Amino acid sequence: MFSDLEGAKSFYGDVLGWTFAEASTEFGNYTEACANGKAVAAVVPPMPGQEGQSQWCLYFAARDAAATAARIRDHGGEVLMEPMRVGDFGTMCLARDPGGVVFGVWQAGTHEGFDTMAEPGAYTWAEVVTHEPEKSDAFFPAVFSYQQKEMEDEEMDFRIYDLGDRSVLGRMKMTDDFPPEVPPYIDVYFAVEDCDDAVAKATKLGGVLRFGPMDTPFGRFASLSDPQGANFSVIDITRTEGEMPKMTDVS
């Protein structure tokens, strides 16, 4: 969601190589973004009542958006926008976890979501970044039936949420590197062919480097803010270094 839609299109077009479909005026100027002709994201103006800092919003798939909204409330979350049908495409709602993390819910109709993942320009991973990890750890697994694993690392409070045998979401506690006024958010990772090149393009266009680039067993990544203040990360998943961290199941 971006206050300056054209600015967002120009920035991400250059940094991630996106092209854009025509804006759908019928659905609030929703504009689909594509990488190599495949849908990978969309940019939209803020919804009424949601004006403020531009931000990425990750949508979690739901078989029944209304039932998911009820579970969100039952587990201490807040429904910011009630489930709303979007033509034949599906049903959406917006919500916030008890720690303040904003996210979306999507019950698919004709539009199921990403056409591709983990390819250059496409979504590949996401992490809940929060000052209050205990709230997210109680909320998201209860609402979405996740199992949890904790990283064995004394310097980092990090968990992974699994859906069946697939890891689908990370959760990281904000360290002292984050100013206390930074609100919790979901950090969306986009795959790139070259992390350093993407960072160079982003900062040249007014983006701010927040962390990295850094080599990890998962890939070389960096965290950024775009010129409108939306946080996101880029990762080259082909460039890995080090051993995978040990994870312990959380009952």
C-alpha cells in the first residue's frame, strides 16, 4: 500500500525488474506487478482509514475468511477491515496481531495469489519482526495451525512457523538495533539475482539500507526501506554460506 503509487512502480521496477499491468480502477487502482510475465505482487493506494506510512502487506491464504476473522478475534487479534468480497477474485480482510503486526487474509476465488515464488523478482520468504515475540508466538500458530521451531542461538530470538512439513514464516524479536518507535511489521523478502546490485540500485533511488548485505546459510540478503518508508528485504538464494542453524521443536 503506497501513498505514491507511481513512485512505488518506478522504484520497484528498477530494483526488482517488475513490470506492471494496467491499474484496475474498479478495485481501487489495484495494479499487479509481474516478474518475467508472472504475477508476484501488487501495489495499491492506502484504503480509507489506513492512510499513513506506506507498507507491504502479506496475505495469508484462508479457506474461509470469515472463520479466520473469528479466530483472529478469539485469540486477541483485531480485525481492521471485515471480510470483503472483491468481485470474483476472492475475499479479503485486514487484521492486526496482539503485538501490533498488520497482515491480510485472502480467501481465493479466481485469483489464488503468486504465479511464481523464489525466482528473481518474486516473493520468497517473510518474517514477523516484533518487540513482543511471545504475543506473535501464541497468536499465529493458534490462528493458522502452525507448528513452531526455535533457533538455538543465544544472540538471536528467532522462530520458524511450519505448516505440515513446510516452513512458511519466520518470527524475529527486534533487537536494540531497532529504535523503540519502529512499529512491528512483516518483513517481505524478494529474490534477486545479485543482492549487492539490488542494494546499490535501491540506495541510488532514495532507499535506505537497514542491514546487510550479509551471507547466511539461506542466501545473501539485505534489509531496506524504500523512499516511502516501506520495509522489505532482498535475497540471493543461490549464494549461501555456513551451516544451517540447529532448530528445536517448540511444544
